[in-house]
Amino acid sequence: MQDSPPATQTLDHGHEHAVACNGGGVLGHPKVYLSLKEGRAVCPYCGKVLTETTDAEAKA
């Protein structure tokens, strides 16, 4: 049995910040990419609130 990929992923391409959400698990939803220009985004499919983290927060 193979583990599913994480439901969210933070991407940093220079000054552009975005996250991807697929709902997680086998019965998720289509992958969507959401902008984090305001520091957070809400997935229109599952309602998950996605926020930006700093390197220090990610290591904790």
C-alpha cells in the first residue's frame, strides 16, 4: 500500500507564494493551486484553510 502525498504543499518561487490542495487521501478532490498573497487561502472544494509558514516554524 502506497502512502498518499500530503494534502498541502507550500511553494516558493521568488516573490510568488502558492499552495496546492488535493483534499488528501484516496477520495480527495482535483488538485487546485491557491495564492497566498494575503498570507492564507481557503480551498474552494474542501474548505481547508491554508497558511504560509516561515522556515523557523517549519523546523519546529
